[in-house]
Amino acid sequence: MKKLKIKGSVKGVFPDTVFIIFAISALIAVPVRVYQLGTIIDTSSGFFTDKANLTIPLLYAIVSAAAVVILILSFLCGHIPECKAPATPSKPIAICSFITAVGFMISFVQTALGLLSGDEIQGMLTTSTGTIPSVLQAVFALLSCAYFILHGISYLKCDILYRKAGVLACCVPLWFMCRLIKIFTRAISFVNVSEVFFEMLTIVFFVIFFIVFARTVTKVESDGKLWILLSCGFAGSLFAFVCTIPKIAVKLIGGELVDGSPLCLADFALAVFAICYVITIFNKNNNPEKQPIEAPNSDEPQPEGPTSAENVTEVREANERNTVEQAQKQTRDELAFQIAAEYSTGKIDELAEKYNEDK
């Protein structure tokens, strides 16, 4: 019985479709959230002061429907290329990497200043206050900052430093996990406090995204996972924008933020990076149509200009695989010919013996 394949089965769904849904939902949800933060949210508790306001169900409906549709369309998309890191060099990815590094440095400074306060020092050995997760969060923020600096340098200088330091990419989801632990140490209602609810959804989607991202840059069983980068990258960015852009707007107009939910610029930087990374991966220049790989002819002039070290490595590996496959095929053909020759010789001898007996 033929197995029914659902993933990637709809050829009419393109990655551009997923991006359009993300962009439209973000353009609607962000202004609605700005209005809520400025008018109907109590900054001391985080609860809605006017629970009958129509923007409350409207916002939840927009972001939840958009997230579900993004996940489904990404899974069904029939134009998912091979899961591989974008080819170097790439100035957009380099710029976004440096911006993300700055965001992590700001997060490190904020967390470190919080740890230096008297209350945090007194509760250093306790987990109920979230101090230990704060220490780990600061450490992982610093390591993540270092990784994205290397990532940006790699995409500026056409190098693969980011692969050699691929273990540091795992610090990003660990940083998110520390934040999630700190949220669970707070005695609040996660459903009623929308700030915390959106922050948790941002963390969940970005944890999944950056786990697959780490596997992609280190080439650890990343085949067939690109749809996860597409879905979680845009879904996580949607919730990150809902969490960060309204806070920036409220700060600019002189308003106050909800207590216990400060502005995290690292979330905004990570959302920008995720969008740029996904768009670059699905760019046609990064995924040209597959052509048969041939050995270069030494008589023909070779093109001048810088060559990507990563692309050269991939071509060399492909040529080595082709050479091994051809050698294996030749061995199989020789073995089959030998077996056929021995079999036919045996049959001729048998017929000769039978003829002599009959004669």
C-alpha cells in the first residue's frame, strides 16, 4: 500500500504565502496591542481594566489564527528546499547577527544589574526567587552574544567560523529556557496577564526555532526540518513583535509598562534575525536548481573572484560521493559479469556431458 505523504504535498503553497500572512497579522496585531497597553491594561497587575473591550478577543483571534495557519501552511508547503545554512557572504545576515549580539549584550547588562541588587544577593541560593535562573540567563546571554558576533564575522568574511563554534548556538534556546523558568516562579495568572502569555508563546516558538537553527549550522540531522524554521521563525517573530514594539511605542509617548514585564530588546533583535535568516534560506540565489556536478576542466579558465569556502567544501564532498558511487557501481557490474560467466560455463559443460551420455 502506498504511503500517503502530507508534508510538502501542496505545490500551490509557497514560502511567500507564509510571509504575507505573517506580515498582515503583525500589521493588525501590533497597533491593537499598542492601544491596549496605553488604555485598558493596569500597569500594576497586568490585568485588563475593561474586559468587555472588543480589542481583547480581536487580538487573541488574530494572533492565534495566524500562528495556526502559518504552522499548517509551512507543513504543507511544496517548495521547501534542502535544509542548509545560507551561503556566505551575506551582508543582511551579518548585520542582523551583529544587531542580535547587541540585544544579547543589553540583556546581559540588565540581568547582571538585577543580580547586583540587595534582594537578589540575599536570595542567591534559592530557586523560588528565580535567582539561579537569572545567573544562568546572564551567562547564556553573554555566550549567545559571542556566538552571534562570530556568526556576523563569518558572513562578512566568507568564512565558516559559525560552524566551528556551533555548540555556542545552543546557548540561545538555553537562554530562553532560563527566562521560562523565571516566569514560572512568579505567582500570577498566565491566562489573564496577557503580557506574560504572549512572552511565553514567543519563548516556545523561538526555542524550537533556534534548536533547529543550531542543528542546521552544525549539520546534525537537519534534513526535512526546514519547514520548522519557516513556521516557528514567523510565528515566534509575530509574538515577539506583539511583545516588544508596543512597549517601545508606550515608552516613546511617556507611558508606563506592566510591572514585572520589562522591555526585552533581545526578543526584537531575534525576531529580525529570524525573519532575515528564513528569507535568505528560501531565496532562489541560495537554492539554485540542482545541476550535475562535473569535475573542473583544468584547460578552461576558472572564474575570478572570491569563492565561498562553504560552497567549495560542499562541491568537494559531492564529487567524492560521486566517485565512490561510480566505483561501487563498477564493482557490482564486474561481479555480475563474473557470476554470469561462471553460470553459463557450467551450463555448457552440463549439456556436453548429457549429449555424450545420449550418444
